[in-house]
Amino acid sequence: MNVNQSVPPVPPFGQPQPIYPGYHQSSYGGQSGSTAPAIPYGAYNGPVPGYQQTPPQGMSRAPPSSGAPPASTAQAPCGQAAYGQFGQGDVQNGPSSTVQMQRLPGSQPFGSPLAPVGNQPAVLQPYGPPLTSAQVTTQLSGMQISGAVAPAPPSSGLGYGPPTSLASASGSFPNSGLYGSYPQGQAPPLSQAQGHPGIQTPQRSAPSQASSFTPTASGGPRLPSMTGPLLPGQSFGGPSVSQPNHVSSPPPQALPPGTQMTGPLGPLPPMHSPQQPGYQPQQNGSFGPARGPQPNYGSPYPAAPTFGSQPGPPQPLPPKRLDPDAIPSPASPYVVDHGESGPLRCNRCKAYMCPFMQFIEGGRRFQCCFCSCINDVPPQYFQHLDHTGKRVDAYDRPELSLGSYEFLATVDYCKNNKFPSPPAFIFMIDVSYNAIRTGLVRLLCEELKSLLDFLPREGGAEESAIRVGFVTYNKVLHFYNVKNSLAQPQMMVVSDVADMFVPLLDGFLVNVNESRAVITSLLDQIPEMFADTRETETVFVPVVQAGMEALKAAECAGKLFLFHTSLPIAEAPGKLKNRDDRKLINTDKEKTLFQPQTGAYQTLAKECVAQGCCVDLFLFPNQYVDVATLSVVPQLTGGSVYKYASFQVENDQERFLSDLRRDVQKIVGFDAVMRVRTSTGIRAVDFFGAFYMSNTTDVELAGLDGDKTVTVEFKHDDRLNEESGALLQCALLYTSCAGQRRLRIHNLALNCCTQLADLYRNCETDTLINYMAKFAYRGVLNSPVKAVRDTLITQCAQILACYRKNCASPSSAGQLILPECMKLLPVYLNCVLKSDVLQPGAEVITDDRAYIRQLVTSMDVAETNVFFYPRLLPLTKSPIESTTEPPAVRASEERLSNGDIYLLENGLNLFLWSVLPVLDNPLSKKVRGLIDSLRAQRSRYMKLTVVKQEDKLEMLFKHFLVEDKSLSGGASYVDFLCHMHKEIRQLLS
């Protein structure tokens, strides 16, 4: 399971959401929110609370060129709902008529009585001549009609409107039900069983400006009268008092008087069947078919298509629902606030409310989809069920309709039953001789002056709530008081590194804006204070201890940014020695090169996790620094490691500053705990990533951001139901950048099969390689590298032999047969086997192997894909005027042509196989634009290395042509394929 979600937290329901400007709705807690945007989930055909039920005066719809029959012929049979091509909010209860149904004055105590409309001209025209067969053929061309047309369902008696199966939250629907799937811009023909024959698309004139419309006093256009009983506890003028968490639907957007529409009609939302197999909430928070197109609805705004032709008086247009799959990533999940009661959970397995929970007994109880336990529904959460057994507010609640969402956590989810404080960032700068000599300290201090203005913040906050502190160190530590009342910063030195403590609390962690002048003065003084230092020794463990103690004293979580240059050899806890011994490679003791030298670093990491202290490590080594040991703390706390070997400002400044800016600005969750729950038949048995686990179920992360991935291995240990499938729920409890405790929930439903052929037909090779690489890279800690390589080859051979034996058609034993979805498994696996961790060349140093090993541990599927099989882009094969990336070619030397230019990238490095002069011509601009585009796609800045053809650097470039035989002895793709074929034949024999 991939929980890599780079999404910033957002305000709760009913507060302004940045992607829905201009809507009016009631807030999630039932409070009035005139400035709140509308959510894309309207009420379930129910009356919209909070709005007077009087239509705006002067509104009329322009006569269409062709219309429906008069009301007498368009009316549905008794007991059936009379409805047509409308979204929610356009439903009219009762018979359709050209004359508006009027209520008695006593039944409408609020608002002015309806104006008589009996003398208004009818908006519908009689039938024209019957269509010819040619016209019918033309009209139906381009329409895809799937599924039988069913009659309208009978009324459920609740009085909320026609009890239809609602459109899904994402705007995408299965190709079944009352409507099929239609191309964008075309409306489907109406069924005769619904009381309306098919009509032709009317031609409409140009619209007028929307600014001419004056909204009513309530802040939005009035709705037409709606009959039917009220919800329990609901009054005429506002939302239900017994449902504080109910989200009312936004008022439909009406057009100004005289406005006419132009352009084709938008596609109608087909009816969504809850029992439709294969349609499950997706992890990105939407309903819809996997890998299917996600059509948008017609727009409710002027100059956009409308929904069509319900006979009767003018109807306001439905609000446009947002397709979550169309939201540019990263997107913000919805935040749900259930108040002091907290999120609703299963009493037995503690799973959180999700779309797969089944409500029974009229909505008074629900059955857990994970453990089948029957739970009572709290009174404040109760809601009626529709005729399909689904709650009528299912599409008003994110936890009942989306795959991903967030809950605001109560104080019960906080440490010591106390809400957390906003987190803090502490910058800990190495000021030893090496750091000063290279210009690193001066460069860093200059950058921090401006970078502190871009600390992560909540959606609409004017400034970040994160506080900052500063420490410098070599063999002793220097703490700085930057309180805003001081004229100059004060430095306090702690030389007793064996018993670390924080010499000050007040003035150490400060607000950036309040202490701006003092911080700027400090950053100016640090390079000058240590300009003449000759101290070369450094410490490491006491530095992390100091930051952790400072966060503990401030009672908050946070992150430490460590800028370190050399092996910590000073006398202090965590002292290391140089153990770089290449003689151990390919021996049984090679695994010791990946293990930490001392247990002090693991003990320190556990203490940091308990405090919520995340560590990001920036290394600038000129020689061996023992990355395997130093990276233990970032690895177990959910942090990152950045390495800049032989750092020089003129060459590495751009790469370092780009990485630093991204690392400081990205949204981070602190003090997190993650648990994965599954339905019966499968269970999570192993986890891979940057985290710490004190037991077998809880993944603890001092920090978590969008660049980290947790890979979960599931074991099939019981019978699975092919109909219900397998359900997964990942719950992450964390503290946001503003100090708010939240629960992020991801739900996933997977299909099950009984045939191996179906399994092989739907496998994901990229995900398998991601898992195998992480499994192997963890294995080198405890097993010889050769044993790990042999294990990978055996696993791959068994997978392919099983397919050959049980799924493939009989064929000659000398023929290699691969599953369609696993054709690339051998080539990818060969890349993993030839990687520097499992088969290093003579030029690969031990620190680089340890660095790559911890990097891959936190990579997602896309990153491991391009890392193990780099992309080779021919730049001279596509037209110069083209702005798109050229298609990649296979990473082999035989694909290179002398005189051409090739760009190779693997997520960490960029190589240009040619000469790149700075010229003002189209080719030069195109190449540089492509380089910028590739860098923007990766989480780390890729330094460009220009490799001239037949130059000595060409050997480094060819190291990444992974289909060829490597200098370290790795097999070529063809040779490895033959070896795999031999292994498969041995298994089958």
C-alpha cells in the first residue's frame, strides 16, 4: 500500500476551501457560513435547508427549439417519480406543469407568496413532425448506449424527491443503470418509460453577462417550492438541529433574466448502482471505475452547457460537482469534524467509518466491513436509508463517499490527553574547519535569511505557526538566544557533550516575524565568528540529543536540519572510527558495512520518535563519514538524507539550495502513528520504509512528508470472498504544521479471483520490483549479498514457472513464455541485481552504497522504476519546435548514434551525452527546457553532467545503460533472460 500522499491539510467542511471559491453553504457543524464555498456533494434529493423556498422573480428560461410534450403527456404514472435530465437541486416533486404549483398561504409562513404565473407563455412547444430514419441515425451517432433502460423506481415515501441512485462524487459512473455513458457535450435520449421521449439538442443563443443578476437577500438564488416532510428535527428556516455534522447542499446557481445558453449540452450523470461490481472508492478520494475515463458534468455557469428539459416553470441549474480525479495533484483531502464525540469507529476492530460500512435496521446500526461486528449508530449520526439501503446523506459526508479523507482528532488521541503545540524547526550547523573552508556556512546563512519566509503553513494562514531555533557546533555546541526583545543575539556554549542539556528555553524557539531583526543579525554574524576556526573534529549524537531535549522542553514535536561535514571522531557519545574496508566486499562480512557501528544511534533514534523529533541530514563529506551509521537516525525518524560529496560552492550551490528549499517548504506531519486494517482473509505482515516499529502493527513516524512511501506486504492466510473482495484501511494519526491533531484515512477495495490466469493478467510489475528491491536492500543487513541475489533470482523464476505450468498453453520446452503483464520483470530484476548495492563496481565507495540503500527504502513505485531503469531520451530525433518530451529509447549502447545528443536521467543524476554550449538557438532552448522539466518531476535536484563522446567520463555514462553487461560482472539483459529460462526449465523438470 502506498501512503505517499503529498497533500496539505485543509480547513474543515464549511470553511473556505481554496478550490471552491464563491459558493454559499452552511458550515459542517450546522453554523451559518455565508462566505463558505460549496462542497461538490449535494443533498440526496432532499430539501436544501437554510434557503427560503421562493423562486427569484423575473427568471425565465428561453424557449428551446424543440420541447417535450405538454404536462398532460409528460406526467409520469401515479406512484412513479416525474423527473428528467436534472442533477440534484433540479428535482421537482409532484406533477410537472407549465403552471407553478402554489401552496396555501398558511403552508408557507416564511417569504412572500408566489407570484401567479398562469398567464405566462408556455416555455414548451408542441411536437414537430416525426423524425426520419436518417435524422434518427444522425442523432444517435456518437452516443454509446449500454445497459437496458429501466423504468423509474417507485417512491420510497420519504418525500425528499425521486429516490434515484445518486451520481458518484467523482463525476464518473458505470456504464449501466438508467443512463449509459455518453461523449462529452452530448446528452442521451430520454427513455419513454420515464415519461419523456428523446428530444433533439436545442440551439441556443449567446449568453448575457452574469454580473447583471442581483442575488436575493439570502446570499443566493431561491429554490422553487419543494413538498414533502422535513427531516427529523429540521425546521423550515435552517439545517437539522439533530444533525450537527450534516452538510447542506449549496443553492443551485441561477442565470440572470433573459440569459440564453449556447453550445452543446453537457453529458448527463448516469445513475450509479451501489451494487455495481468493480466500482469502489479510489484511494485519491473518488468513486469510479479503475483506469476508466472520468467525464465532467456540464457547467452550471453562463456560457456553459446545461442539463436539458424538464417541463414546467424555470428551474435553477444544478451545482457542478468536482471530479476528484481531475484535481491537480497534490490535492487536499476533506477534513471532517465530529466534535467532542470524535470519529465513528467499530467497537471490535476499531476501524473508522468508511464507504464500505453497511447500515442496517433503518440506519440505526451498521455492520463493520472488516470484522462484521454490528455497531449502534449514535443518535447525532443517525440518518434514514433510501430504497437501496444507502444513507440519504451518503454523498454529503466524505467518510461515506470518498476513499481518502481526514478527521479532526479529539483530545483522546493526543499525548497525555493534551492538545499539541505547533511544531518547531531547529537548524544545526556544522562550523568546523571543513564547513568554513568550502564556503558552506556562509552560503547556508545567506539562504536562510529569505528561506525562513517560506515555512510550511496551513491553507489560509497568513504566516506559519512553526517556530525556529539555531545551534552551531564542532566539538562543542553553541545555542543562540534570538528573543525579539534583544538588540543582538546571545550565544551560550555547552562543552559537556557527555551529559547534554539545553541551557535556555525562553528565546531559543521563536516566531520568525517577531524576531526577524535578531535572526538576521545572527545569520550575518555566524560566518564571521568562525571564519578563523581551526577545529576539525565534530560530534553528532550530542547534537541530535540537544535538539530533541529542546523540543521536549518546549512540549512540541519538530524537525532538526543537520548540516554535517565529517566523521564524528571527537570524544563524545556516538564517536565513530573509519571502517571503510573494500576487502570485505563479496565476503560473508560484507553485511557489516551496512550495519551501524554502535547501538547508540538506534537508541537515540527511538528517543527521537517518542518525542516526535524528525531529523533531516545534509552531508558534505570529503572522505568516508560512515553513512550507514549516521543515516540510522534519519531513517528511523522518517527523515531524509542528502549527500554532496566533495562539496564546492561554484559547482554544487544550485543543487544544494534547490534541495534545501524543497525540504524546508514541504508540508510535514509530525508525531505520527499508522495502522493498516484488513478484512478477513488477508493481513499485513511486513512494512518497508523510513519509520520505527515498537510492535508488529503500529508504524511510528516522528515525521512524514509526501516524498516518503511505506510499502506494506500482505499475506493471504484465509479464504477470500470473490464477491466482497478484500478491503484495506490505512489510518494515520499525526500533528499538522499548525499543531492540529488529525486522522488521515485511506480506503481501498480490491477484487479477488479464483483463477491464476486472472491474477497474472492483473499484476503490477513496477510494484513487484519496488517490493523486491526493498526486500533485497533490507536483506543485505543480515545476509551475504550473494545470498540475497540468489533469493531474488529464485523468486522470479518461481513466479514465471508457475505461470508456464498453470496458465500458458502447451509449447516447446525451448520456448520462453512470459505473462503479458510481466514481460519486463526479467529486465527490471536484472537492473536491481546489477545495482551498486548488490553488485558494486570498483569505483563505488562504501558510503555511496549505504546512501543508495536508504534512499530506495523510501521510494515510491515511479521513483524505483526510473532509478533502476534510467530514461534515455534522444534529443535530436524529434522536431525542434516540439515542446513535449521525446519518447525514451532502450538503455543500451547499441541505441546510441554518433553525432546525436542523448539525455539520461534516473531521478538522482542527469547525463548529457554530447556537448552543451550556451547558444541562443531553438535546439539549445529545447534541451534546456527539457532539463528543467525533468528536474521538476523529481524530489531531488539532479546535477547535469556533460559527457563528451569518446571521453573518459563515457564509462560513467555507460554504467547506467542497464541492458548492457556491466564492468562489475553484471549480466546483460539477453544473458540474464537466458539464465532465467534455464532456471524455469529446471523448476519445471
